[in-house]
Amino acid sequence: MTTELIPDEIQFAENPEPRCPCVLVVDVSSSMYGEPMDQLNNGIATFARELKADRLASLRTEVAIVTFGSGAELVQDFVTADRFEPPTLVALGETMISWGINLALDKIEERKQMYRDNGIDYYRPWLFLITDGGPTEEQEVVNAASENLKRAESEKRVAAFSVGVGLANMEILAQMSPRRPLMLKGLEFSSMFVWLSQSMSRVSASRTDDEITLDTDGLNDWAAI
């Protein structure tokens, strides 16, 4: 039976562990075509393997993927890491970052309500944004999405992180992000996703009310600091 055919209520009954939702908000604009997209897909596959190798993290971490190009799409709804089968992403279109952010935040709130409805405890959700460009929407749309994200972070409804790739507009990304964005070294997506999986493992082994502590030393493996 595939994951899509198993109702959430049954999954929660079978696995009542507290959940740590992690949404990947991924740029699939045309500038990601070729090697960047290939390496990104490889990195997400690495993320899946690493999470599955940690039994507790595989039961507690839930992964969702929102893509943005000439719009935004939920290409992977929330699923525990033990059931996560990475989709193959394809590059096409513009860079509607704001649409991706807003859709991800909406899906996070919907998922949290699902947890509450089913008596499932949860950690603060992670939103992990990856882009190689700058937003192509109108400035007021960008500003609104930025405020939406920063408000969610300040109210501890989400922990938001952003990563620039290649020729990403880091100045605009910094303006949009609650935290200082990081620049990926080359196309070190796999190293980045190993770090992210280790972060999810650390969170899932903690208490749900613990503050988030990052492995800052591990950032050196993939981020230009």
C-alpha cells in the first residue's frame, strides 16, 4: 500500500511519535537546469537515505517539498522519513519565491492542526529555502511574503533557513529571511543535506520544547561562511 492511500489518522495511530515537520522550499526555475538540478536531486536522495538510517528520526521527521518556478506547487505532502521517496524535480520557469514561501507556511499550519486534531505532539517546524536567483514577483508581493515569514519566525511558529546557490541574489535573500542566508559552496547539495539530516536527528532526539541548536561546525562542509 502506498503512503498516499493511508489516511493520516491511521498513520498517527500506527506511529504516535511526536513529529518534526521539515519543508524544503526549492527553486525549480529554468536557471537551475542541468547540473544544479541534478545535484539538487542527488542531495534530496541523500537526505532521504540519511534520515532512514536513524530509526528515531525516520519516525519523527516529516518531509514535505514545495517547489517554485512560474508558480508554486506542493510536490510532496508531509510524510514520515521512513516512507519518504524523493521525487525527481525538473527545472522550468521563473522564480516566484514569495509563492513558494506562502504555500509552505500555509501547509505547515494545516499540518500542525492535523497534529492537534490527532493528539500528536510536535516540534517547531523547519522551513528550508533553496534558490539560485532572486524573486521575479512585484515588490509588494515579495515584501508581504517576507513579513509573513519573519512574523512566523518571531512567533516561533517556524524555524526558517535560506540557502543561496550560484548567482543567487544574496542581498534580497537577506532582506526576505529571518536569519542570515548561507551561500552554498559550489554544488555541495549532498553535504548540505547530510548536515540537514543530522540536524533533524538532533531535533528528533530532543524534547519538543527544547530550543533549536545548530551544528555550526558542520556548516563549514557546505556553506561559504
